Amino acid sequence: MRPVPFPRRNCRGFTLTEILVVIAVVIILTGAAYSGYSSWQRREQARAAAYELAGHLKEARFLAMEKNTGHTAVFVGNTYTVFSDPNNSMTLDAGERVLHQVNVAQKNPGVTVSTSAGLSVHYNARGTISLRDSVNPNLLGATIAFSNAANTYTVTLSSLGRIKIEP
């Protein structure tokens, strides 16, 4: 018998085939997870936009009471602007401080905003709400819908100032 030049003693490790199979499985699982995550993210963009608006409106109400000055949110197309409104005109005048200006379609691609034309939401210094649009100078409530291909979320404002978000 000839001696083996490199005898195998306690050979441990993985073969190249085993490593390639594991890498292929990891790649497939990563692709499936990313696909699910990206579709979930697209579905949730309308929800995120609705909750962001609700947060901005709550902030405007809080600041109106804290600073003892009116605050207003005005909707134009897919954009809304929240600003300090000390003269209570419900329009953005020179010198009034803009708190938030959000282009919903740009921030959340694929999401559109639907509301009555020229909707303005105003909080006075006591925190009470006034709603108006281009047709009605004194609304009792307002609905703002955020929609994308997957779902729609509506933000409902009552005449008492309550904010409700519904899918």
C-alpha cells in the first residue's frame, strides 16, 4: 500500500455545493421578504398621510390655545398649509408663520387628497374650530380623504373639533 500524501483526519466543513445551496435559499427568501415589504409600504402611505394631517391639526389647535392666537390649515389640491393666523382671516398673509406645508403626492407617491374645494380649518385662541370652503362659509364638518391604489383613509373633522380617522 502506498501512503496517502494528505490523509483526511477529522474533515469538517461544508462542501461548495452546500454553500451555494444555502446562498441561493437566502437570496430567494430576501427577494420574497422585500417584495412583501414594498407592497405593504405602498399600501400604508395613505394611512401615514392621514395620521400626519391629524397630527398637524392637533398641533395647530394646541398652539392656538398656547400662544393665544388663531391657527389655520388651508387645502389646495394635494397640498395643505398650516400656519399661524393672528388676524383670523383664514388666509396666509405676509408675515404669518408657516408651521407645515405638505405636498402629499410628493411626500407619499401615489396618494391623492380629496376634499371640498378651498377647505380652511381654523382654530381660534380658545381652541374651537371653524370650517369653511369655497361654497359654504360655515361648515358643520369636513372630510378629507387620502387615497392610493390599495386603500383610502378619511379624516373627519366635527364642528366640536374632534378628529376621526377611518379606513
